Amino acid sequence: MGKAEPTPIESRIVGLLRKRVEQAVQDHGSDWAATKLNISVSGVEAVLWDRDWSVGMAVQLAGGLGVLNDEDVDRLEEPRVTA
Amino acid sequence: MHEALVEAQALLGLDLANLETAASLTSKRLEAARGAVGEYLEEHAPDRSQGEPLVVAFGSMARHEMTRGSDFDYLVVLQNLEKDPGLIQTYRLAAREALRKIALKEPGPSGLFGRAISAADLVNSIGLDGDTNLNLSRRVLLLEESVALNSPVGLEDLIESIVARYLYEEGEEPQVHRFLLNDIVRYWRTVAVDYQAKRWEEIEGDKWGLRYVKLLSSRKLTFVGSVTSLYMPVVKNVPATSEFLGEQFALPALARVAQLAPHLGFGNRSALAEVLGIANEFSGLLSSADFVEEVKGVQDPASAPVGTSMHGAKVLGNNLQAALEALFFSDEPLEGDSDIKLGALSRKYLSF
């Protein structure tokens, strides 16, 4: 069976965090991001290529790169409804 | 890109830029994955010895066809009985660390990969009830598309052992070894049948379209590569030894097909050029996030409307099939003073 659809708030959060992650990589480079996330440069490329980030992935990346704010975490604690 | 593909590119006047890009990316990823495994084992299992468990990666990494979105599947293959179960887990964790480093992913839920298995089962359980679907898949994938992340010599030896089992009691004169060929064909048919079976079981999912495209392209070409390898002793008129075939299976799948180039006459070269050109196109498509996003959600590939990415992939797949038939069922003699025709080999070995 297919995975549960993200809630609207989750989709917005993923979109918001994704933009911050992409901007951070653009500003500081893939090598910097690889070091921060403790993965390879090709790992950075792989995650940026992937269109389908889960909330967990977005939070992990944003947190690792230092672009995750407390308000983002609060938004995520709203109740989740599965399809 | 493997030298067989470089040679074919030059001989046939092809542009295989997408495959070159994929090979280059694969090289970097493979180096990163090997580095991650090495570092992990250095820290957690410093007293390694010959006969250590093998960390083996499968799929596009082994085929040299990775895209930016690629990860890899893996198995830990135990060459010996390990007295320390902790060691087995250490090697599994090393593989997971490599996967995390290059793709930030955890292993998927399939029972086929992500586990520790015995090398002895791969060598000794061929055919009959003990040769389950899982065992067949792992054995043939090991032959067709595997790469070592920690012990290349260990993997070479294992592949040669598996091939030697298939060749047991068969002669070494130039021939196509039927036992091995039959199992390669059996696996290819299993992949195709299992695709439909899984669709029936799952009813709906979010990856069927992409799996379908891979069936039309890389899975089919991997099968063709293996068939080509088994034909090569006859093509080159060399002994069909386990050493020779072991070296064949060390080639990436598409290179196994490309190695035919210098042996072909004019007509067959055109067909091979078509095959490799389409493989290059598929490589380009699968490296596009837009294409992958569009096809993966397609539930009914057969009904894909004209103008969609899936319809385009199906057309390309049909062209690939036509080119493969033209090449492998051709009655044009091989280049040089040869009576050998690929069509004769295919009618003899791929039909009854």
C-alpha cells in the first residue's frame, strides 16, 4: 500500500526547510555541507536531487546544516492525520 | 567508462556522453562507499584477515550507471563460519554506514538485501527445492551486477567458485555452457514474472512506473550482457573456463554487450550502435529528476498517453527490443574468416 500523504503543514515545512538547505549549500558549497552532515559530497548531491523529502529527512538536513529554527519544530508538533 | 564501451564508441561513431557521466559519478560514489566501509571496519574490526565477510553492493553501482539519485543494495557474504556473531553485525553496520554516507538512506525493507548470507549456499544450492527465489536472485545478481566494497579479490574468488560449480563436468572447449545459460534465462524470466506478481499483491504503489522503465532498459540489458558473456568463448574461439567466464562477469553489464563491437560485420555493428545509443538515452532519462518523478507514479504503463514521459520510454523500449532482435538473431557472419552467426547461437541456445 502507498505511504500516508503528508499533511498540508508537513508539506509547507518540508518546502520551507528545503529552500533553506538548498540556499545554505549554494552559499557554502557541497564540501561544507558534506562535512556538516558527515556524509560524502555525492551524498549531498543525492539528497538534493531527490524531489521526495520526508519530514524526517528535511529536519535532519536542516538541523545538520544549522538552518532549523525552534518555530519549525513547534509547527511539526501539530496532530498528524494519515490518509 | 569501461574500455569496452570506449572502444565501441570509437568503432561505431557513437556519443555515449550520458553513460560517461554515469560512469564518472559511479567512480566517485564507489570510492566514497569503499572509504566509508574501510573506515568503519578499521575502527570496529581492526584485526581483519583473508576470508573476512564480503560487503557486496549491487545494482547501478556495479553496472557503472549511477545517477545523482542512486543508492545501492548490499549483502554481507560470509566466506567462513563466523564464531563471533558480533562480527557479522559489524560488517552489516559498515555497509549501512556506506549507504548513509553516499545517499543518506537506510536499507529498504526487501528480504533480498541488507542481510548476511553464506557463500556456500550460493555455490551449492543451484536448482531443486533448496534454490529458492531469493537464493536464485542473489546468486545471479552476484554474477551479473555486483561490486566489492571491501575485498575485491574475495568477490572475484566467489564468482569464480560459482561459475566453476556451473561448469562442473562440462568441457572447456569453446562452447556456450547450457547449465549457466539456463539459470541466467530462468532469472530473467523470474524478474519479469515477479514484477507482475508484485503488482498483483500490492495493488497500488508509488514506484511501479519506474520499475517498469527499468525492466524495459537496464534489467533487460543486464540479461543481454550475460548472454553475450556466455557466447564469447565461441565468438573468440577460446576455452570456456571458469577463469574466462569469471573475468566476463567482472565486466559491467553494458560493457559485456559492447565487447562484441570488433567482432561484428557492418549490419550487426549498426544494430549494436542502436542498442548502445538507446542505453545511453535511458541513462540520460533516469538521471533526470523530472523524468523519474513523472514515471514513478504511473500505475498503468500500457495506457500511458502519447507525449508523456512513460510513453516515450515505452517507445524507446520497443526500439531497444527491435535492435536486440536484429543483433542477436542476425545471420550475418562475424567479422573475419568466421562461420559463426549470432542468430544461429540464439536459435540454438535461447529457444528450446
